[in-house]
Amino acid sequence: YRKDTSDMSRVYNFSAGPAALPLEVLDTISGDIPDWNGTGMSVMEVSHRSKEFVELAARCEANLRQLLAVPDDYSVLWMQGGATLQMAMVPLNLAGPDDTVDYVQTGSWGKKAFGEARKFCNARVIADASDKRFTYIPEESNWDRSENAAYLHYTPNETIGGVEFHWVPDVPVPLVADASSTILSRPLDVGRFGVIYAGAQKNIGPAGLTLVIVDRALLGRAADGCPAM
């Protein structure tokens, strides 16, 4: 719906997709488009290798690290392709074709992530809430975990079905989370995760940007044939 102000009407967007950005952010962006930081260009035109943009990216990372208390041994990546691309990136980077990976399926996004993983490795659904139309979370003690899984993937908040975890699973393998709907909504113990990925559009920025936080100890496991990007 719309709320009238003195000079314009703003839409309050309560949908599960791209969320509204703060008006003061939009005002700053609109002023910066013709000339960002005295460069004579907008931030959308300036070289990604330029001193100004490198400083901007570093400042964004520093702010995120402070907000989430990201440990020093984790990398922060700004990616494209949305969380959906990360559903394929995770198995490609963390498992080989003969490796087993575990998936907790509590909604449509977890189901989609499992569908991507099964293309690249031995993906198993170890907990499935589809029997009750994704309206609950199976008891963690009943999850049928694999003995030597390369990682365990879950979706902390399934926006379509409305099912949200209020705890972090306790697992002995790298924990991977699609945190698109919960990132920066509360404190998070990043050190308990191997990978956290999140589309920015719901909580932290415009559509098209994807955040990935990864434990550097997991780097170097990419499957043969994994694309360079």
C-alpha cells in the first residue's frame, strides 16, 4: 500500500521478494548517479579496479565483518547469480562426484537446492517435511545423517511455506546455510558454519547481489571441471 508524504508516495512492500530500500539510501544514490565521489561517473560506470571502487568494496566488507563478527579466517565474497546459483556452486566447490552430501528439506528453497546438488554428487535428503506440506521441521535427532558427508545444507527460513529454524543445527561436518531471508536480522555465530550464502534483495540490498561467507579451510576442494568463476 502507499503512504502519502509531503512530496511523494512511497510503497510499503511486504512481499517475500525484493524489499524496499530506505529512502535516505535512495536519495544518496540519486545524487551520486551523475558524479560519484568526484569521479565524474556513477558508481555503476567506474572501473572495478579503480582506487575508489576498491575502497568502497573494502568498506562494505569491513562493515559486514563488524555487524556479523565474521572471523578472520573466513572470506567474504560479493557474487552474482542470486542464491539460486549458489545452490550449484556449493556442491561444485565442496564435493566431488562420488562424495555424499546431506540436505534438510523443509520447504521449496531447500528442495530446489537439493535438486541442484544431485546433478553433481551423491545428494541425500536426510530430513523431509514434504509429508505435511512443509509446515514443520523434523526433529533433529531423527535426521538420517550420512556417515561421511562432505557437508550438510539447510535453509534457516523458508519464506514460501513460512517455516523458520530458531536454532543452528549441531553437526560434525561443514554446515551450509541459504540465509537469504535471515541474514543480518539477528546475531549469528558465523564460526559454526562452513558456508553462508544469501541473496541481498530481502534484507541487505538490491536484487542482483549475493553474499557468500566461506571458511577458508574449505577452499581448494572444487570438483574437476568446476567453472573458474
